[in-house]
Amino acid sequence: MLRFSKSKIIATMAVIIIGLLLAVPSLMGREHREAFQNSLPGWVPSWLIPSRAVVLGLDLQGGSHVLLEVDVPDLLRTQSTQLRDDVRRVLREARVSPQGGIQLNQRGVQIRVPDAAERDRVLPRLRELSQPIGNAVLGQGGNRDIDITTTPDGLITLAYTDAGINEKVRRAVDQSIEVIRKRIDFGGTTEPSIQRQGTDRVLVQVPGLQDPQRLKELLGRTAKLEFRMLGQQGAADVDMLPMRDAGGQKVPVERRVIVEGGDLVDAQPAFDSRTNEPIVNFRFNIRGAQRFGQATTENIGRALAIVLDNEVISAPTIQSAITGGSGQISGRFTVQQAQDLAVLLRAGALPAKLTVVEERTVGPGLGHDSIEAGKLATYVAAVFVVIFMFATYGLFGLFANIALLVHVGLIFGLMSVLEATLTLPGIAGIVLTIGTAVDSNVLIYERIREEAHSGRSIPSAIQAGFERAFATIVDSNSTMAIAAVILFFLGSGPVRGFAVVFILGILTTVITAVTLTRMMIAVWYHWMRPKTLPF
């Protein structure tokens, strides 16, 4: 009957204290947090003291604003290179050797096939490379992405049409938006604003980040990762690429790509166990692991070039076959560089180079009056809930109010750990969870009152009230959690911010409205031994 073991009390209090300590930095200003960190003795580990604070959203505090533009000429060069590879494949399958090879131009490729019979054999295959745009059906006319023209002397030109270029740019912007979101919001809690502007631009705003340069470094890199072998100076089929460790000196790298970054399934920052230097551990999918294992088996003793955006960041010597599908990238990184590289590799490469058109720091999206009105509404709602609980349930209402304060503190503590962003809709979520938290206490207290009126003793009524109301609390919170999860996965921006706070509020309700309240009532009963309920 209302028994709480010491171990359970200690465990509950430990969870609550840790959660509240994690919330403390969010209640301090940035200057006070930095001053406190600097005042700590040197022997105190930095990880022992909570330092993360809840990040306020763009609507509450502003952040960094960067406008990016797709580099159309670079995108055309990339697409033309891919088209050249497709044309080479078609010619090889048709057993046609063009005169003078395959030539790149500004919008596509050119080949010369003087023999009319060979030309008639290869042209239908080349026309298959041209795809319809939009809702056009193959063979039913409409715009196509590649225009194929021929001349009497056998010159065949494959050039991207204006409609084809516009379609490539549109797709590049769509893919870039997804890659950018993964890079700056890989945890799903930062809530950046990422929007298309026009046909070839992307607007990125990140809350709380007051350094646009940091954002540019994260977004400006294409992050195209390739694993190749170092080649011989002057040999055919090699590229001369700069090497980071050699101060930019160019080294020969074979053009043949062993594995690309698209075959990576994970990349995490770590430290080398031998040198204690920051590194990046990576892991391939099945196809990448097989190709990587075969290449390292056949090239033991050779140097493997790890190329990122046409720069050799590391060139380790293959000591033995690497067949496990994982490895590490080292390159004299700082901790921040290793973390950024891991984020870039996990997010994937951009489909085209993005250039920065505009960068600045933006202020809060909402006016000062709107923010203050939101805060005032939160305070007023909390005060009225506290007064209602105390006036209705007396001492038990006081216990509920204490649990409510802990409930709000735990929400901020969890948001700090998750580095979640608090927006004005998130504040509305906190207000709503305040109501749902005390709603659980109301269900419990009313059940206790019913059990006491039916003739049960005080401890028996309290025990039965908690046990019989618990199933109802779980059911009601489960239905709300389902709705919140759907909002999180299907919503975006402010809707997602509301869902994050609401989900965290539902989780902390179990600790505060049920466990903590029950523990306080149990301690009160064993100390006071009352003859009647205080409400």
C-alpha cells in the first residue's frame, strides 16, 4: 500500500535532477553561460556541466540567411559528361567507332560517323537517350530534353534543349533542398527555413546561427566523394588533383572511380586510437563493400586516393584487403572539420554546385509585441492552471503544481539534449501539455475521491485511484501521441515545432503526473498519517 522503495525514490529523483540541470542553461543568457563555463576550475570536466541551451526559432530570435543559386554552366558540364558516357556506351554496343572520338560542347556532345550504314544503325539508339519532359508521353511529341541533329557529312550533335536545361535545373533545386535539409537538420529538430526562390535559387535560414560563414562552409561544398588509385606521372587516364596534406601540390590520380560517396550508408566522426587525431569512420552498402574489397585485394601496397570535390584529402597505402565494408578517413582534421565532413557525407553530394548570392543575419520573424504577447499568454495560462488545481484539490493540488513545474523543466531539458528549436507554436505546445499534464492528475484525484466515498481506507483509496486511472491516462496520451507523431512526420516548420514539444510533453507526463505525484503523496501519508483526505 503506497510503498516506494528507496531505490525507486533515488532513481526517480536522479532522473528529475538531471533533467532540471539540463534545463538550467536555457534559463541563462548566452553571456552568463559563457561566464559560468569560464569560471569553472580546470579539473572539472567540460562534459560534466550542462552547456546546451534550447535554440530559439527564426520567429523568436532570427538567425543566418543565405541565398544560394545553382551554377547552371557547371550543371551543364556535369550533364554533358554523363551524356558523353551514355553515347560511348551506345557506340560500343553498336560497334561503331566515331571519327575523331566524342567531343564535348557547351550544351552536349558531337560525334562524326561518315559511314551512312553505321549512322543509320546508331541513330535510333542515340534517340533513345532523349527523354520526354513533364507529362509528355514517349512517342507522342511534346518537349524533349535532348535535340539530335545530323549533317550530310556525318556530324551528329546531341544538345540539351532549353526545356531540357530548365528541367535539369528544376530537379537540381529540388534535390539540393533535400540535401541541404539533411546537412543542417540531420536530427530533425533544428527547423530551418529552406525554400525555393525562382527557378534556380534556394533560400536558407537557420535559427540561432549568427555566423553566415559557418553556414556557407557547410552548404557551399558539393561533397562529391570518390575513392580512386594514385597513378603514375604522365600516364594516360590520370587527373592531376591538388593534395591537402602536400600543401596543394598536385598528384596524379587515376580517372577510374572504385567507389563513390553514393555507396556510403553511414559516416561518423571519431578519434584515431593510435594518434588520437580526429577522423571520420565510414561504412559502405553491399555493392560498395564488394567493390572496395575487390579493389583493396588487388592493389595491396598501392596508395588509395580519397577525393572530395576534386581534392585529395588523404592517400593511405593499402596494407591489406579491406573486406568488411568499412574504413576511416584521416587528413589532419580539427574536431569541427571531422564533424562537418561526417555530416556532408551522410547527407550526400549536391547534384550541382551552389554559389552564394546573398548572406546576412536576419532578425526575429515576429515583432517584439507578438513575442511578448505569446509569453504573456503562457504565463497567464500557467497561473490559472496552478490556482485552479490548488483551489480544487488543496494539498494534493500543490503536489500536482510541483509536478507541473518539474514537467516543464524536463521538457526544456530534453529539448536541450536534442538541440531542438523552440518556436512560438512550440510555446503553444508547452501550454497545451500543461493542461494535459494536470488533466492526468484530475483523473487520478477524482478516482481517489470516488474510492474514498465508496468506503475504502485512505491508503487503499489512493492506491486504487492511481492504479485504475493509469489505464485511462495511457489511452488518452497514446491517442494524442499518435496525432503528434503524424504532425511531426507530415508537417514542416511551425507545425513540426509544435509536434516536437507536444511529444516531449507527453513523455514527461508519465514521470511527473503519475510517478512523482504518487511518490510525494506516499511520503506525505507515511509522515502525516491523516485520518481524512485533504480535498
